Amino acid sequence: MTSEDVRPVFLADTATGLPIPADKTFATVTEHRRHVKQRLAAALRLFGREGFGEGISGHISVRDPQYTDQFWVNPFGVSFNRVTVADLIRVDLEGRVVAGSRKVNPSAFVIHAAIHQQYPDLHAIAHAHTPYSRALGSLGRLLEPIDQESAAFHGRQALYEAYEGPSVTVEQGRDIAAHVGDNSALMLRHHGLITVGGSIEEAVHRFFTYDSCAQVQLLAHAAGKPHAFTTAQAEAAAQGFGDTQLARFSFELLWDEITHDQPDFLNEN
């Protein structure tokens, strides 16, 4: 056998050319539901670890695999740092808690229900009021393609400028949802960041990436005038760093970390 006969075997055909494993499959709906609930609880703990909590604000949701007009979300008044699988609630598009014993955050309902309803292909939504997203949003800016990570959102982000107080009305939720469109991220001026995805892993990884890119951009502009990619360079970088399977697999590293450090979040009782 020559060196030319030895070729890497990639488990998934992605734009990145990386050996990313294929998506998980599930034998039953129960197994699939348990998976998404565990990933949701893990994502919430990861938000807590990163200091994304701001009192009662912030929520992540994932569509139920069986009742696709319902979604799982963190309940009102439970810290990101304390939430477990047992705490999660399932909510329908009327705002009723149909599984779980806790209350739903009104803001979580109006935002997440509207997005889930308007975009059937989106399965997860992440929203929090982080310092870097709030700072960037207050400037009315989106991410500039100044590095590979920020280029992942090139042409895939939007700014929502309307503000009429906390988002607790159905009309506000629908208006926010209407601005999501084909984007991966929606910056809410004066109100933090929303990221979306076809899986909870994708939506949450995008949130982490966007927030860290906001930090980099603020630092770069504070230090000088950053040199941005050309349009062609940004589009090339977006093909790799904006890949949905890369986002999904990148979350697996975070999953490994949080299950090792805080396994109690898996408690179902």
C-alpha cells in the first residue's frame, strides 16, 4: 500500500471537509424527547457558566419531536446555574404549560412561540441579555466580518430596532419573529440577542459564537480600526464557519464539558 492509497474517511460530507459524525438517530419518540431535553438543560447550564444570566431574563427553547407545535423551555424563576431536566416545561402556542409543573416566563412564550410558529424548519431558539450583545446592540451595529468566526454570520444577521418595553405581548413577539427571516441571528437593539437553528446544538453554538464575536469587535474598535474581510473572503469563510453541521458538532465539546463538571443537571425527578 502506498501513501496515495491512505485517505481520510469522513463520516459526514460537509462544506468544512471535517470528519464530523452524522446526525444522531432515535428508535423512539421518547428517546428523541429525552435527548432534546437533556441538551436543553445542558445549554442552560452552559449559559449559567458563562454568566449569561440576568435575573429572570433569558431563555432557550427546543421544539418537541412529536408535538411539533409545542416547545420545551426553561421555566420562570429558575437560575441557569440550577436548572435540571426535571425543571423543564413544555408549552403550546396558546401559552399553556402542557408538561411540567412550573410557570412559563411571559417573554419566553411570546418570543419563542411566535418564532416556532412562523418558521417550522427552526427547531431551537436561544435568547439572553449578555453584556457584549447589549453593548453592540446599543450602538445599532451588527457583526463585521473581521475574522472567520464573525464571517459565519455574513448575510445571516439582522437588527431589530423597535422597542416598546419588555416583550410580553403577542404582537411584540410576532413582530420580532417577522424580522428573523432567513437569518441565524437577530440583534435586538436595547434587548440582547436571539440565535436560531435547525437543532438546539446549532442555535446554542451560534449564540456563543455571536457573543464572543461581539466582544472581539468591541475590543478591536476600542483599540483601533479593524481590517475587515473583503466580500469574497467573508463569503468563503461563511461557507465553512457557518456550516450547520459544524455548529452542531461544536456543541458536542460543550456537552462533554458540562456533563463532566455538572452531571446533576441530568436529574429527571
